[in-house]
Amino acid sequence: MNDFLSDASSFIWGPWLLIPLLLLTGLYLTTLLRGIQVRRFRLAFWLAFVKRSDADEEGVTGDISHYQALATALAATVGVGNIAGVATAIALGGPGAVFWMWFTGMVGMATKYSEAFLGVRFRRTDAAGEQGGGPMHYLRNGIKGPVGLILGGFFAIAGSFAAFGIGNMTQANAVAANLHDEWGVDHRITGVVIVILTAVVILGGIKSIGRVTSGFVPLMIVLYIVGGLAVLAFNVGEIPSAIGLIFTDAFTGTAATGGFVGAGVAAAIQYGVARGIFSNESGLGTGGIAAAAAKTTHPVRQALVSMTQTFIDTLIVVSITALTIVVTGVWKEGGEDDAATFTGRAFDAGLPGDWGSIIVTISLIFFAFSTLLGWSYYGERCMEFLFGRKAVLPYRLVFILVSYVGATTTLTTVWTFSDVMNGLMALPNLIGLLILSPLVFRETRDYFRSPSPDDPVRVDK
């Protein structure tokens, strides 16, 4: 089974299917929307972190604020990929892979914008009075006929399974493994604690998830960024050469040095793009699910907020990880088998005492647990689409119990299965984005052409 899944994952995430499709879709949407991630970034930042909510506006619908929807999406995306995923990309593709992670993040902001726009545009109220949206809804309702129905159902099936893998067991396993390695905590104890904490949060639904993630997600990101900036401050003289190495190796490849066996340009692109997408999820469609729950007066507003998630995830958090690994030189000391330890070793090398590994361990625990919370919502929305509201509570209960399994077992096959399911989510979503892109362009253009007198769009002029 693992051999079969490995072959499937290699094909789906190889250089001939998802990687070019994701990149080309992002480039196309960036061009179509005239670089909205750059032109409207200041407005997006203002809506996300200053305005924060449209709840006081007349006629607004939704369950949580702009900011809480953003925090939920960040909770799901800022995870193990930001620490171990970045390290693996460098171990396999060299420092040049970081450039392609940045490039993926930049064009991915337009993809994330489009997903969030469509998530709000085609959302609906479910039997419990909550807003439900995401690729399964905009594929089914935006693309008429059996094609839309098939694509939407395919996404929902893949998403409901993927949530148990990449959003649950692998995250619980990462928490348990790091607590055991750092402080000797028994995996079973960690499993029980995760079950209790997860139950407390997700049984309350999206409003509970939004409240919790909006509180601790900023704290976990700030803790990690401050630790990374401290490492860079102690190695400030190496930063210019590290950035230069990232840019040059992106187009020339990386020669063998130390324990690094060398990598060509193709490897830098492949692993940089794949890990960049794994980190920020632009193209998977999950951002549209979180955005659909937001209280907003127009899809454009929440879409702008949502695209800042990709910026924070890839162009800030990933950059911190990558630069600490490159400036300290730990990437030269081992290959793929040692990649998981790169970030911890980089923090240890850059900070006095044992603070480095402690910060990385605590950050990874928070990152992984927050991902578990975010993906629980994604999974239940997919189940609600397939089987109705009656399926939500059983799904939550099973999701909670499965986290114990993840914390206490070995998950080689689960990781590979998760990669396959993520790819099967991305395929129908990207097809739908391309088909529905004229709608996104037209309604975005109309919104910016006719702002109301009190619309904060004016702060961007």
C-alpha cells in the first residue's frame, strides 16, 4: 500500500501535473487580476488587522469576523510545513529552493484571493444556521451541469479524508514526538491531552475555533518570529550572502558541499514549489472554506483579508525558517534524513544555551495543534456537503478520537496518503478556479470601480 501511495504521490506532485498547474494558475490569476496582491496589499492589511470585522455593517451575514476567519486559516496553514517542510526543501533542492517557495507564495496570493472570493460568493446557510462554503459549493453551484457536481463531490470526498491525515494524525504525531524527544513525555499522555483540548475547542463549532485561534495564533507566530530574528541578529553579517546564495542557486543549482550532495535547478524548483504549496495551501481550496464563515459585506473584502494569510505564512514565517538554516550553515551538514533537525540545530547554533531547541519545540507544538483545529473545520464542512448537517457531530467525535491514534502510532503511510489526498483536493479546485476566473475578475473590477462613500477602499488610493 505504501509503495502504491508513494508512486501516486510522486506522479500527482511531480513536475508534470500539479506543480506546473499550480504555478501557471497562480500566474494566470495574478495577470488577470492585474497583480492584486501588490496593488491592494495595503487595503488587505488594513481590513485584516485594523478594521478586523464588518459585523457592524448593515446587512452583513456570517459567523465570525474577518480577523477570526484569517486566524482560522492561519491556524490550519502555519504548521509543521513551516519548520520541517522548509528544511526538507533546502535539504533536497538546496538554498535555491527558498526562492521558488517565495515565488509560489507571491503568485499564490492571487490564488488564495480567488478561492476566498468564490467561497464567500457561493456560500449558503446550512440547517444549523451557519454559513457553509468552499470549493465543493462554488464548483457545484458555479459550474452548471454534471461537471460542477462531480468536481464538487470529488473535492469534498478528498477533503474529508485529507483532514484525518495532514490535518489530524500527522499533526498529533509531531506534537507527541517533539514532547517525547525534548522532555521525555509519554506519547499516550500527550494523546490524552490532545483529545481533551481538541474536544473542548471543536465541539463548539466554528465560533469556538475562531475565538481560540484568534487568541493564540498571533502569539505562536510572534514567538517563533522573535526567536528567528534573534538568530539572524547574531548572524547579521551572513544575511547578505545567504540571500545572494538563495537567488543565485535558484537559477544555477547548488554544488555539493559538506554533507549536502548537490542539487540542480529542476530540484530547486520542484521541492521549492511543492513545499511552498504544502506550507500555504494556496490552490488546495481550504482558504475558501474558512473565508465563507466570515461576516463580510462583499466577497472582495474577505478575499483581500484571506490573501494576507499566504503572505504571513510563506513570505514571513517560511522566510524566517529558511534564513536561519542558511545563515548558520546547518544545511551543509546533512541530507534528507537529517532535514527534520535543521531548524532546531539552526536555532541552537544562533542562540545561547538551549533556548533554540526549546523555542522550536514549543513553536512546533503550537503550530501542529493549531493546524489540527483548522482542519477539523475543513473536514466537517466537506462532510456536511456530502451528508448534511447530521453528519457534523459524528465527524467531530471521530476526528477527536483519531488524534489519539496519531499521537501514539507510526505514520509513514499516513503521510504519503495525506499527500495524495491533498493533491486530489487541488486538482478539481484548480480546474474550477480557471473556469470561474472571469467571474472573479468581473466582480472584483466592478467593486473597485464603484466604492461607497464610506468604503475603506479609499485608504488604498
